[in-house]
Amino acid sequence: MICLRDQLNLNCVVLETGDDVGGTWYWNRYPGARCDTESHAYSYYFSDELLKEWTWSERYPGHAEIRRYMNFVANKFDLKKDILFQQKVTSATFNNNEKKWKVVSNEKIEFNAKFLISAVGCLSNANIPNIQGLENFEGNYYHTGNWPKNGVSFVGKNVGQIGTGSTGIQAVPVIAEEAKYLTVFQRTANYSIPARNKPLTSEFKKHVKENSDIYKKLVKRTPNAHPFEISDRKVADVDREELNEIYEKAWEIGGLQFRAVFNDLVTNIDANKTASDFIKKKIRETVSNKKFASILSDIDHPYAGKRPPIDSNYFETFNRDNINLVDLRSDPIEKIDKTGIKTKNNHFELDIIVFATGYDAMTGPLLNMNITGKNNLKLKDAWKEGPKTFLGLQVPGFPNLFTITGPGSPSVLTNMPMAIEQHVEWIRDCIKFMNKKDYSTIEANTNSAEKWGAEVNSVANKTLLPTVKHSWYLGANIPGKPRVFMPYAGGLPRYTEVCDDIKNNNYKEFKLN
């Protein structure tokens, strides 16, 4: 909005499903919902004023504080006057003759636009698995990605939580503190590093504001856009004693910095095993119940091969008297009935079921809008074998459609505000160029998209990420979804270079008319 409305003087309107700003943080209000990027980096860097005027309170901000930040940004730049809230896009169709997009909302309101920009996010299409009998459950059930605005009371309730990914790991400690009894249903054991979240000191707040230029440069040059450097050493460079000391220190610091202590943890399986074994040992040391400790540490994938969670007392929570852990690999869910969950070997009486079962990630939010490009090409058909994009910014056959942090871009492998900023500024410059040269449409070449898809695969295959066959990076959590590694794993700096080269080359890799 700022780039297009204020800088290019274009007429813009935003359609937003929710009744306020916040994006993913509008919907993610579940217990314990918290960012896993340190707050001073989880910020917009396009405005020096904004950096100086806003002050974060914690190392890792919670959902409520992030919503306050988003509202602060929206109010500062007077964005809400051009946002239509509670307007869900039900279809978007490109008119070949008029070379415009017709967008229809749930209220049957039609909009016509030269450019259509999707900012639906990567993790906004909540996935509730198709479990037999859910409709018969007489209690209440909720998905963490679509949490009631007024919250949920667990007092005196028997609660069942399905899922132990990043979301589930955040929710468990908070629910267990309030619930009468919590049963956690785990399919896939997961690593997690202590967040060591804490209030920010006045000294650190001052330091961040005084050094905002330094941090801006730092997040722009690190692969994942985080405010810390990745070490240039490899695991093989140190002996066993030093290795353990490094991991212990990183464990105490906490957060995603653990992943940065060696530069080959996500590329070398032997190096990764040292980190994986260290974390598994910590889990077994933390969890006093030997059965639970065994289930929680029986992890079948490399550390950081999936999204690496960070937590506040997750493993410690399994030492409480009011918690149970069910290993779904040995005792799978068969159905949900009126009173709870029936597994192969047991029945669990429940008042509330919490689905921490993730999302139809990256492609789901886009496909959910029923997008139809030129010559009646539907996006769902174009992507029936998996997403095909050029740079995660455009799709062949869909002129003037831009996808912010779409599949094929760094997106979920980075600090998202920085990835979004880079995309928004690139789109702004592209539209500015088109208007200056009097072009009516821009469209990704099929050949360019194929080459970029090969590059995305090539870069991913240099890491351990595609080896985790049940990862949502591959769409493996959605039955029938094509198994394609979707984000670009080459890092935001390299990706930015590619995008800048294309811009400086006058977008010759695209069809311009």
C-alpha cells in the first residue's frame, strides 16, 4: 500500500478476510502463540521513523504484542482507509480482452484491477485432518490457526491436543497449566530448543535503536535474515570436548542461534547427527518419565530438516502430573466419537480437542481463491503437479498477478518481514517500470519458470531439507498434495541478487506487452 499508493500514486484497495490487520497473527491467538524470530529483527526496516518509534517488550514477542505492532504500523501510515475488512476473495479471473482482473468477494462485491497482488501468506489455510466421526464430538474443538478472539478456557477440562509441530510445542505448556488434564497425541517427535524468552532490558532497547542501521545490514546479509551471523566453522573443525562446549553454550543462549553455531548442520548428515544427538540427550535428561522421554526423543529426521521449533518449558511440561503422551505410531487414532478420541488400543474421554495440525502451506492459500488466468487456465490445473513459478513472484499464464512470498521464494525459510519487504519493493519497481514504458501486462515465461524450478530443486538438494519426507515444506501433511519442495533454500541475499539482476535487465525474462 505504501509503495503503490503513496510512492507510485496508484489507486489501491486491500481485501482482508479478518476484521482487523495482523495477517497470520490475527488468526493465531492460541495459548503460547509467539514469534520465533527475535523481536528487533521481526520488524519492518523500510522506515527509520518506525524503527525509532516502536519499542518491543520481549525477546520473542507474543501474538497480542505483534497485533499491536501491526496496528501501530497501519495507523502510522493511514493504511486502514484503503482496507476493506471481512472481505474474503472467492474468485479472481483475468479478462483477456480488457487485460484486467475481476475479483469477487464473499459479499458478491466485484473489483476490477490492472494488477492483482496476493498477500495471503504461506501459513493461512488451516488444516483439520479428515478424522472419522469428528462431526459427532459433543465437546468443542479448535484449530490453533483459527483461534477464537475471546480465547478458550481450559479450567476443569480434559483436553486432547493433536500435533507437536512448532504450534503444538508452544501450546502444550500453557494449556497444561490451566487444564484439568492434557493428553498430547504425537505422530512425529520433534526437536526443540529453549527460547530463553525474557523481557528486554532498557539498555538493549536503547542499543537496538542506536544501531538500527547495523541491524538492517545484518538481517539483509544473513541467509535466513536473522540478526546473528552463521559461524564459518564446520563440525569437523573442533574436537569432541569443544563441540560439546559449543552446543552447551548455544543451548543456554537459546533460540534459533543454536542452528548457527556451525555452517554445515543443514548440509552434512554427519555434522547434523552431532546436533541431533545432543538435543535428544537433553530431552532424555529433562523428561523424568522414561516412557515419555523415549517417545519424545525418538526423532526420525535431522535437526532443522523441518521447521526448527523453539519453546518455553515444553519438555519440562511432561513432568507434570496432569499430562499424558500418546505415540500415534504405535497407537494410531481410529476415530473421534461423542465423548473423545478412540485410538487402536485406548479411548480418551475429552471435553476439548485442540488441532495443532498445521496448514495447507504455501499453495493452499492461493488455490483457495479460485484464481483463473488467461484462456480460462485455472491455477489448480496449472499446479496439479506442484507449484510452478518464476521467483515465487509470478506464474506462467497469469499476467499481472504477483504472489508475495509465493512458492519458489525464500519465504518460510527466512525472517518473514524481510522476505515480504524485498518482494514488495521489487513489485513496486516492476510496476513503476511498466507504467513508465506503457506496458499493459507482464507474465512469467514458461521457460523461465522451468529453469527457476530446477534451480529451487538443485539448491534444496544440497541440503538435508528434502530428505524429510513428512515435512510440510514438501506438502506431505496434506493427503493427495504433490510432493514438491516449495521454498527456495539458497538464502535471501542470493535470492535478492537474482531478483535485482532481472530488474536491472529490464525484466527481459518476462513477457511484456
